[in-house]
Amino acid sequence: MAGEGFMAHAITSLRTNRSLLKKRNFKDLKELCQNGTGKTEVEFKKLSAREWAILKQKIRMQHKNNLRIETIIYVSSIVMTFIILFYIYWAFFI
């Protein structure tokens, strides 16, 4: 019968996974969690007011360009859909 090799591989991978689970040491995980730095806040670079204004302007321009590109893609896809539907209607019904 075909497929015995696949089942044999599945059985051996399950067996090896079980053996790995038995070897897991929870003390190492506990120590890893306890010995963390305890620091949860992210430190950002300090910017002056002028640099903030430049950064905000860049982000707004990028967002404006992204919206423009999305609009072009949506309009072109709608136009292409109408052209395809018109072609199908013209080819099959007239």
C-alpha cells in the first residue's frame, strides 16, 4: 500500500516531540523570566520642536501620497472591471 512512509515519519516525529517535552526543564524558564531587566518602557530619541515639526510634515506627506496611490488603484480596478464586464456583455449577448 502507498503511504506507509508518510505514517512512519509521522509516528517518529511524534515520538521525538514527546521525548523533547519530557526533557524540558521549567527551572530554566522560571529563571529566565525572573532575571529580566524589569524595564518595560521604550526610550525614544529626544527631538527638538523643529525636528518634531519636520517629522510630522514628512509623515503627513507620506500619508497623503499613500492615499493618492490607493485612490488611483481603486479607480483603475473599478474601470478595468467595467471594461471587462462590458466586453463580456458585448461578446456574448450582442
